[in-house]
Amino acid sequence: MIEAYRRAVGEEPRLRLGLSRETTEEILRYGAVVGAEIEHLPKAARCMDLARERIRKDESAGRSFVSGLVIVADELTGGKGRFSRQWHAPPGGLWLVLTLVNTLLPEHAALYPLAAGVACGEAIRHYGLPAAIKWVNDVMLGGRKLAGILTETMIGPVTGEEYVLIGIGINVNNTSFAPELRHSAGAMSQFGGQDFDLAEVGGRLIAKLAWNIGLLHWAEAKSLAGDRGLEEETPHPMIRAWLGLSDTVGRKVRFGFNVAERPHYCAKVVAIDNLGQLVLRLADGQETRESGGEIVYL
């Protein structure tokens, strides 16, 4: 199974339209750490918990943690999404966590969730499915959620190192959903009219993650070399990539933290800033920015 993932990663096109070969290779070098080690399990409670335990064990044993570790499970029995919501992760879907030692400055590290969303959107679109990203971490098609992303951080108990854990779930061939999700969730196979090779989809996703994580590091290096703050990049290359896959800007939305249970207000999305924040225009014309929470389209 792991070899199948690596084959799919290796088949990913290496030259991006509009970029020089030199720039493409530089970005790929920055992202090469992604997938440095891939662990495949038939079943797990939660990949995030396994990654945390691996960090604790490695640090306690005095070993260097393998940044770029990917843990993939065929099925999760205790999956969780944002706000501790249960995440249904049966066989047929793609369930993984990518764990990185965080070396980015805070303003660039804030874009990890967007980079993961772009990687998911690109991977799904590769198969001819016109998926779109809804801020900040949902990939949608036909009003249904195909993929979700959960980003967490952890401080190493021994080294004090900061780790970034990016959990990703994509409904690929799993088409049986819990009753409360039947009208809101969808799978790639439902829209594509066929089942997809999970290892091939997984490998392509890892390759897209490598590219987009590399893009974050490349953008930071360019910003530092020019002695310019991120706010002067208009827009950040990751924001450009995200905007090319999203349908959020221009939409009327309801915003809140756990918006289904505690909505805060309604507004129109007017932009995404270079820190990945949602820029919203309220009914009275004032603008506000949100870096957390979630939205529903109206």
C-alpha cells in the first residue's frame, strides 16, 4: 500500500504552468519533507492521536522526529472534526494526518490550513470534479462537503519544539453517511460516477501537499530576502492559489464559532487578507476580520 502511495506521488507533474523550472524546483525542494515517512494502518481511532504519541515517544527516547510524517488509516473509529464534532470515517475514504516541525514565522504558519485546502481542492479537481474551497477548511461540490481539514499544534514535551498536525479527510468511495449527514456530505465517486483508486488519490494529495507546503516556505524566504513584511505581498502566492479554487469571496454568509449552534452575525465576504483572515462587510457598512470560526453560505 505504501509503495502505491509513493508511485502516485512520483507521477505528479513536476512543472507548474507560469513558473520557471528554477522556481518550480526550488519550491519542490522546500516541500520535499512532506511524505518523508508514510505509515499505513488498516484501522485507527484517530490519526492525530497517533501522531502526538509518536512525537512524545521520539522526544522521550532522544530521537529526532521525522518532519513530514504522514499516517494514513483505512478507517477511523474515533475521528473528530472542528469543535469536537464526530467525523465519520468508514472504509472507502481517505483519512490521514501530516505532521511537520514548524519552522515558519507566525504570519506564514497561519496559512497552513489554506495550503492544505488548496492541496485537497487540486487533488480532487485532478479527477475532473469542480470542487471549491469554502473558508477556511471545507472542500465542497454541489452544496455537499467532500473533504474537511483540521489543523492543530503541539509543543514537544522535551524539546519545546512546535509541531503542526494537519488532519485531512476526503470522502472518496464511501457513500453511506449517517442520517444527519445525508443531505450535507458527498463523495467523489458519487459525482464522478465511478470508484477511485484510494492509493492513487492519496499519493496525489501528498504530492499536492508537498507543493503547497513548499510554496509557503518559498514565499517566506522571498519575503525575508527582500526585507519586506508579508502584508506588502499583494497578494501572498498562497492566497492567490486559494482564491483560484474558492467561491467564498462575494458570498453572503452567516458567521460564528460553531455557527450551527451559536451564530454571531450575517455579512458579505469581501476579501481574504494575507494572513488568511476573512474580511467581512457588516450590514452597517463596517468591515471586520475573522481568523477563526466558520461560515455557512446564505
